[in-house]
Amino acid sequence: MSGSGRPLLEVKNLTRVLPLEVPVTLVKDVSLSIDPGQFISITGPSGSGKSSLLYLLGLLDRPTEGEIIIDGLETSKLSGRKLSSIRLGRLGFVFQFHFLLAEFTILDNVMIPMRKLGKWPENEQEGRAVSLLKDLGLGDHLHKVPSQLSGGQRQRVAIARAVSNEPLVILADEPTGNLDTKNSKIVHDIFRDLVDKKKTTVVMVTHDLDLASKTDRRIHLVDGKIASGN
Amino acid sequence: MTTSNLLFDIALTHLYGRARQTIISILGVALGVGFFIAMAAMMVGFQRFFTQKIIDVSPHIVMEDEYRERPRQPVSWFFGHEGTVISLQGVKPKEEIRGIKNAEKIVDVLRQTPGMNISPTLEGQIFYRYGSTDVSSTLKGIEPKSEKKITKIEEDIVSGNLDDLLTHSYGVILGSGLADDLNAEVGDTLTGISVAGIIKKMKVVGIFHTGITELDKSVSYSLLKDVQVLQNRSNVVNSIRFSLADPNKAEEIAKQIEEKYKYKTVSWQEANEGILSVFVIQDTVRYATTGAILLVACFGIFNIISTVINEKARDIAILKSMGFTESDIQKIFVFQGILIGVVGMVIGWWLGYMLSIAMGSIRIKMEAIITTEHLYIVYDIMHYVYGGIACMVAATVAAWLPARKAALMRPVDIIRGAAG
């Protein structure tokens, strides 16, 4: 789909202002182009707008000004329904908190995006989910509910869920923020693998400079503007 | 399809997670539907019994020997245009011979109408004296042959026989209440004293019991020609009674007859206006009561779904970020309302049916508007349908309101909150 050499994600003059009594500028005039198959980190001090930029890239928030072009599609004028369908098929999210559905087994959690998208026939969905979870070392826990797992395991389930529809881009917001060093490294290695083996693009917001240094490209934000990395 | 299943799965887990609250909401709905059905079964049962009795026992239309309005004076015929003020003092009503003039001709003409049965009748007040008791009654002079076509009084005769009137001179059939007041039985001979002052020995040849207290206590029947003698009005008829193939057309036909012959002509609906309007009030109270129960049930549904939504805000956020649309989210919660509604409705149907059976089996001796020993219960599928529709509409609306709120939640707000 995106092998033509054009950028996978393109952002032009992106600005997001919260229309409060005293308007707050979260992201200011950011232009950015991300090629397929890259592992990118967004760093910056807290309040620098790194998460806000990620939410804009993930179409969870709408920009005040500017364009976001995903896989050649300009998104700022699209309906909410259309944005949902782009998120479903082409984007995957991992947040600091795992956001797993507490009543569903981890297998069911991973299958939810597949069942929603319906790209794979129903009889293949479970097999795909099982193999995704096994790849992430969770083969023994398929029928447990999230509360029976450790924090690191839960975050791996969340990653499995994010990649279950084979998205073009994984958007990760402080995915290691709640994890210890060992689990942070595991998560990082999983992302690395996705980029190297499956050519998935990963955009990760982090404040862990050590992890950020191991990514292909670092974008540093200060006060909602790109300070370096473009 | 797959999406609907998925949404339904999610909806179900939410309710499982709050099983106790869910069951209470379902019971609330069930009570609303059940009481609606039970009250309808009882009240409509009574109303139908009563209406049916009126239709059966009394004629559908009665033409009386009076006019609805005072006759207009010549001066107002001539000058009585709009805007004119006329004042007449001391007008004395003309004394006319009572009775319907030309009754035979009217009967002959109207007999041609298909589906209409006609019976000319003379009604008058009479005193019965038996032993030391005096009781007044409305005595109706009838022809047994045509009476059978007009009313079902024959079916209500508990002892004796309508045709026995023909074989006894001055035979009389009494209402059961009247017979009780007189302490009279079939075969007893009463003294009848008419308002015309004529006194005759009258033999009780039958007793009827309609169940409508008013009728049973005041009405008696004799042959038309006997009553004409008693009232000293030979060949006079003062009411013509009609029965129709379709009783619901009585109002319309009564109006036509009155327009043609000018005599006051009253349909059974008009004659029983008072009681029929009580039924309207009864129905209003019934709908208001069950409406209130359903409203409370709705608050239950609204409450449980609002609680679930607040509790599951994070789930909503992640589902939306995954690519679930607003309408998907809304469906999840509307499903929950519908589910509570459907289960509540089915239990309510069962409850209503059981309550109806239970009420039907209660023995109650009652002597009010009607005399009966049990409640009249009607089993009408439409009560179940109406109860079901009201319940589903209410449940859907009660779920839709919070569901809308959930659908409009912005995932970013919740994700930020969770991370911070």
C-alpha cells in the first residue's frame, strides 16, 4: 500500500489549541514526515505536547489548524465514522495504561479489533490471536483475565491487541511508563522486532532517553514545537 | 453481523458484572408490565361484562314519547333570528295525550330496515303489594315474541318462563331484587296498583336476574295489552325499542330516527353515559398508575446504564481509539436497555397472566353496580401487546439517554486522565 516511496504519515503546519478561557496551545506549527518501516521516538519535557501530537497523529483529536495525511489520505475534513475506520484498519495504539477489558480473557481482548474489522474470517481469528500471544511469550495465559497477569504481561497483551489487525503504524504513548527496566526492555525489543521483521512503523512517545536513543529517529519537542529531529 | 455480535458480547459482560442491579431493574420492568396486564384484565373484564349486559338486557335504542326540546313558540318561529331578543312570560305547555302518535306506522316503516328488530312497549309505574310490603316498580308491557329478538332477558330468567306471560292473565315477571324485597316467588299472587288507579291481582310467572343491581331491583315485565289496561291507555305505546345487528352503530342510527320522527330517541351509549364516563376515568387511572410504575422502572434502567458507563469509561475510550464508532458505543448500551426490557417484558407477561388467574379465582360477594360472586377477568392478547410496546419504548429511551452520553465521550480526555 505504501511502498511507492511516499511518506506514510505526513503532517503540515499542525497546531492544536485548547479553546479554554485562556487558550492553551498544545502543539504549534509542527510539520513532519514519517517514512514506512521506521522506529521513531518523540521526546520532550512534560507538557511539551508530545502526547498531544501523538493523539493528533492517531486521529483521536482534531487539529485546530494544519493537515494530517495518513497513507496518502488527508484526514482533517473526514467524518468521525471515517476516522474510526482508519484507526481500526491502519493504526494501533498502546498507552501507558493497558486499557484491557477486565471481563474478557486476554485471548478475547486481542480478538476484539479483529472481530470488529472482520478482515480475517471468523475461524482464523482465534488462531491468529493465539499465535500473536505466543510470539509475545503469553502462550500459557490465553484464558486468564487481565487481573491475573503482571503489569509487563498486560502491556504485552495490549501490544498484541494493537498489532492484531496488522496496522501500518503503531502509536505508543509512554508504553513503558509503568514498567520496570526489565519489562521496558522487553516492550522495546518487541517494537524493534515489529519494525525490523514486519516493516511496521512505530511512533513512541517516551521520556526514557535511554530507550529513545535506541530508535531510528528521535523527535524532540519543546513547548509544542519540534526542537530537533526533523 | 460480526460487529453486532461483538457489541452484544460486550453489552452482556457489563450486565453480568452488575448482576444484582440488573435483576432489580428487570423486576421493576416486570412489575410494571405485570400490573398493567392484571389491572387491565380486571377492569376491562368488569367493563366488558357490564357493557355486554347493558347491550343484552336493554334495547340498543329506545324511542320515547317526549321531545328533547320545548316546542318553539310561533313568535320565535317568526322573529327568532339571530340577534333578536324575545321574552315570553307565562307560557303554559300544551296538554297533549301522552304516547307515541302513529306508533304502528312508525313500527311498520322501520321494520323494513335490515338487521333491526322492533318492539313497541308501554312503560309505567306500578306498586306491588304482597303481604305487608309495598314496592314500586317500572312495569314494561311487552310482546314475548318480539322481546326475544330485542333483548336477552329470556336468558336471565332464573325461574319460570317468558312465554308463561301468554298463558296467564296479568302474569308478571319480576327482577330478582324486586322479588326479594317483596318476599315473592313464582306462583305467588301480588296486588298491582297502577298510577292510573287500577288495581289487579297479578301472578308471578317468572323471576329474572341480570346481575345489574339497578335493573334487578326495579324492573318487571307483563304483556303489553295487560299493561295498557292497567294504565288505562288502550292501544297506546309510549316507547319503541330497537335492537341492531351492530350495537356500536346505535348512536348514529338513534340520531337518524330522531331527526325523522322528532321523538327523543336514545342510544344505549347515551342512556348509560354516566357509567361509561366512569369507565373513561377508570382507564385513565389505570394508565396513570401503570405509567408511574414503568417510569420508576425506567429510572432503574437509566441508573444501571449510567453507572456502567461511568465505571467503564476506560473501556469506552479504548474501544473508540481502536476504531469503534459513536454508534457502535451507543448500541452497546442501548442493547443493555433492550435486553433488560425484553427479559422484564417476558417475566411481566407471565406475572400478569398469573395475577389474572389468581384474581379470577378469588370469591368476592359484591352487590354494587353489579351483583356478582367473583371478579370478571378478561384475557386479551392486546393487553400483552400494549404492555410490551410501552415497556420496550420506555426501556429503549431510558437506555438511549445515557448511551448517547457514552457515545460522545472523547477518548483523549479519558486516556489523559488514566495516564496522569
